[in-house]
Amino acid sequence: MRHISRLTAVVMQDQKHIQNSSNRVQRLDLIYEQLSRNYSTFDQTDDPWMTNGLSSTPFRCLVSVCLSTMTVTPRVVKACVPLFERVSSFEELLALDDEALRTIIKPVAHYNRKTTNLKIMCQQILRDFGGRIPDTHEDLMKLQGVGRKVADIMMNFIFGQDTIAVDTHVLRVLNRLEIVHTSVAEAAADEINRITPPQYKRHAHEWLIQHGMQVCTARGPRCGACCISELCSHRSPDATC
């Protein structure tokens, strides 16, 4: 009897987990539906990355995203615009004097380390991939300075794969919505890519990051202006959609 009771409890727990997972996916579908109505995709806006040409070529996109880690967009633009006036290929970037590169990208965080990483990455691409950016997730992450977020962005925006990149803004939004329960961006990326309905995966990153930067901010989230507040347990008591 004790064994049967324990088995019943396990089955009930599994059923509850399945139900909760199903409810979470249904709620996520509603979240994406609302976000897609309230936010344009990057190519439909005056997003600084687009207006300053940071993603206009695969080379520019990869370098820009590598420089963007731990750095706000205005500083990325301040570093990348003059850099791309000097270089337009991995060969030219590798040939650029280290001190000159360091000076140009000084606006971004950890510019010393990123100078080293960019030079090593250029060597890898030229030596191991014939001068072409690798087009698989696995090979991208072999490059110096390329982590999960950078690889996901490249796979989506350059290679047309429906992949959701998770940065600090996206991670914050997903946790507040209780779609994920983790402080680890890679774990959140695994989960959100697994449960997101296919029709939303191409632009999910764009909607989530805009929401995190404009409304669901780290400090003082604007719950009263949130289009998905009714789906969020973190919302202020007086928030209305």
C-alpha cells in the first residue's frame, strides 16, 4: 500500500507538472500576441543598430555584438561607427594596430579584453573557416569572445534561424513573468527556445528586449504602461493594461 501511495503521489506530481507546463505555454502565447501588437521588429524601427549600420553586414554584426556585451547601445554605437570607418573585413581588423583598436573601442566595457578577443577571433575565422563566419551554433561558439547570446543573435539575424537570444533585459522579463526561474541566461535560453511557439521565435528576442528596456526596466518598472501586466504576477497592484 505504501508503494502504491508513493506511486500515486509521483503520478499526480507529474500530471501537475504537465498541466503547469501547458498553462505556461498558453500564457506565453498570449504574452507574445500582446508584445507583437505593441512593438515593431527592428527593421521596422529607427533602432540605433539599424540606423548606424551595425548589422548591415555579417562582419559588422558579429563585431558589434561581441563589443555589446555588458555595454549599453549608445556606447556600442560610439565605438563601432568609427571602427567601421577604418575596417570592413576580418583581414583589415587583424591588421589594425592593437593600440589603435583599443583606443577606438574604449567606449565599451572591458575594451582591453575585447581587443584581444577580436584579434584572436579574426585569426580563427581566417585560419579555420576560410575567412567566412561559421554558420552553425557549434562552430560560432568556438570563436574567441563568442558566447551563447552572440551565437544566438548571429544564427537569427544573419543565418535566418528561428532562435531567441537571452540577454539581461530578456532574462529579467522572463523571470518576472515566471516563464523561467533561473538567473543563468544560458538556462533561460534553453527553456524559452524549447517552449516558444514556432510562429513567434523569429522576432521574440526583439519584442522581449524592447519591453525590458522601455517598460519592464530593472529599477522602477512601468507596470501602469505594461501591455502584459494582467499576465504578470510581478505587476504593481494598481497596474492596468
